[in-house]
Amino acid sequence: MSGTAIMPELARADVIRELTYTGRVFSGQEAVDYGFATRTAADPRAGALELAREIAGKSPTSIRAAKHLFNNLPGMTPAEALVQESELQDSIIGGKNQIEAVMAALENRDPDFEDGR
């Protein structure tokens, strides 16, 4: 169910073939080793919430720009991706949230970002 389209971007061809041909169930650690998962956790819910809190503490402007870039990478040449990244950086640098991130770091405090939607 779409594995053949997705898996080649994540794992080596020999791993994909072995798993496809055998139907072998693999562990969470193997999923990390193969590139199918980012990490494992003893308490997956707690780990997911911790990661969500960490991301939520970042500039929403920067997170949206990064998501936009990553979502549009497929089909882009490396040169197009660099131009897109540069354009997005130009739109962020000097903005309220970028300045707030710098000031919060200098003042050793949590940032207070504006959503800016």
C-alpha cells in the first residue's frame, strides 16, 4: 500500500527488497536503523509530547517556512531548493519572531512569539 513509492527514499534497496520479499516484521530499533523511524522511546506518548513541546517553543514563522520548504523539496533541483531556502530566510531575518528569538537567547528567557498568521 504505497510502500514501493515511499521506501526508496528512506532505506537502501537491499533492505527494502528483503523486507518486501520476506514480509518479516521488524523491531522499532530496526526501523530506526533502516531509516523508517526517527527514534524509539520507552514511553512513545511522552516522547511525542516532549518533541511537540520543543517544536511549539520555536518561532512559528520559522517552523512554517521549514515545513513549506520540506514539503516542496520533491521535484526541486538542489539549485531551486537553495533559492527557495534563501528566499524564505530573507522573509524571516529581521522579522518580529526572529528578533524575539535572538533577544530571548541573549536575555536567557523563553521567547514570546507572535503567531503572525
